[in-house]
Amino acid sequence: MNKSRIINGLFLVGLICYFIGRQWGNLYYFYWIGCGIMIFTAIWTLIHWKQNNKVSNFCAIALLLLITLSVLLTRNIL
């Protein structure tokens, strides 16, 4: 299996967990699991910047910004 397909699948799983955790307020662990998966895959993508295409690199940057803003702006998640 191609590495980019695995990374894109992890991004998708992370986003799904993130949105489930955000929609239902009592599922905090889904929120943090989604954030952790997206942070891990975004950092992995940015470390291997030259091996990836531009779209996945820009998606990684956008997801890191999304996670950062979400964590900073949400005080009542804990």
C-alpha cells in the first residue's frame, strides 16, 4: 500500500474522531484522539515534505492550524 494513501486515511480517521468529539460534548476522548491522530499525521507529512505532493502538504498545514485554533479557542472541552 502506498504511504500517501495511509496518511490520507489517517487524516480522514482523525477528522471523523475530531468531529464526533466536537458534536457530542460528552465524548472528549474522541476529540483528543482525533487531535492526536491529526497532529501525528501532519507532522509526519511535514517531515517528509519533498516526498509528498503539494495538496497533502497544504492539507497538513491547514489541519495543524485547525487543531491549534480549536484547542486555543475551546476552553470548556475539559
